[in-house]
Amino acid sequence: MNPHSIKVACSNCNLRELCMPLDLNQEELDRIDAVVGSRRKVKRGATLFRTGERFSSLYAIRTGFFKTRLSSEDGRDQVTGFQMAGEVIGLDGIVNDHHTCDAVALEDAEVCVMPFDRIEEISREVNALQRHVHKIMSREIVREHGVMLLLGSMRAEERVAAFLLNLVQRLHARGFSRSELVLRMTREEIGSYLGLKLETVSRTFSKFVDEGMVEVKQRHVRILKPEALQELVNARVD
């Protein structure tokens, strides 16, 4: 066992409702507790898993922030997503038993390790867990479709507005402010994710500040006019 790993129980975790089914009886909950093998700490800048690594587990993020990235043949990185506490990563490995991206910690983080063979085994008997795994996979597909929409049809301002609104909504679901957030990723990483150059991301943030939509102090962002950001996004969706 990893020396940084300790035994963990889902039943007493304050993030349980975000990454586990809600409608479980005590016996089912005890069985799922047995699925989670350990917790693992990941230092900022370290990888949780890498492209080509054998897939064995899903990871529920307990604390911290991650980015997933693909490396192109010319050595450039493409950010494919940002994941936070209460979300599950590692689904990319299910397809062919090997991970297809890197998962990198953007700050010191801790994850719960869930061996996939145990999840499959218990899912056959606990229908709520099977439904929940399907829901997580479906959410990932919907997220990818959303990213395709962003990259395929939205102007820079619309992309950044949608990104900020999505991020603050996900954070709010975890008990944080609905209008303030700290960006754990750099503007360069945001640009990589949104298909924009660093200069374009910076220019767009400055425009939002000038128009009174957001307030920015280094990585601290305060959304002053969420309805204005939403109108930008809606203009394209409609």
C-alpha cells in the first residue's frame, strides 16, 4: 500500500452526496465503504496517472483541483478538463484498460482510490451504484459535448463567460460562494482548454473588468454581473 494512503469510509465523508448514490441503505453503504481502498495524497504539480498507464481505479477527489491533459506529438499539452472536490476522474481508462490522458494536481490534493474491478463486482448487486456510475459517465459525455460547442462555435468572450459561469456553479454546489472564486489554473491553462491564446484570455478578462462584469485581483475573481455573462452565452446558444 502507498505509504501516504489511509483507510477511508464513504459513510462519514462530507462529499458523499456528490460522488456516491444518495438512496443507499446501511448494508449497501457498508459494501461501498469496502470498495474504497485508500486515500492518496498528490502534491501540486505531481501526476495522479499518466497516458499509457494501466487503468485499475477510479479516483474521487476529496480535496484539491486537477487538470487533465493530452500531449501532442510535437510536445505541446492540450488541457482537456479541470476537476474539483466531489468529482470522479479516471473514466478515460475504462475503454481499453489504459489511461488516455495525464491527471495533474493544480494544488496539493487528496483522492479516494476506488479499484474498478470492485466497483463492477458490487454494481451487479447494488443497482444504485451501477446507476450512479452510468450517471457519472453520462455527465462526462455531456461535458465533452459542451466543450465541443465552446470550441466549435463560440467567440472568445462567449467561451470565457461560459467557463467562469460553469466553474462558479460547480463550486457553489460544493458550498462555496455563487459569485467569488479563486482560479487554481493559470490563464495559459484556461486558454489551452478553451482553444484561445494566452493574450486573448487576458484581453477578455480585461474587457470584462472594464465593462463591470467581473472584478479580478490576480487569481481571485468576483462576478459582479452574472446575468451579463449569461446573456453572452445565451446569445450563442439561442
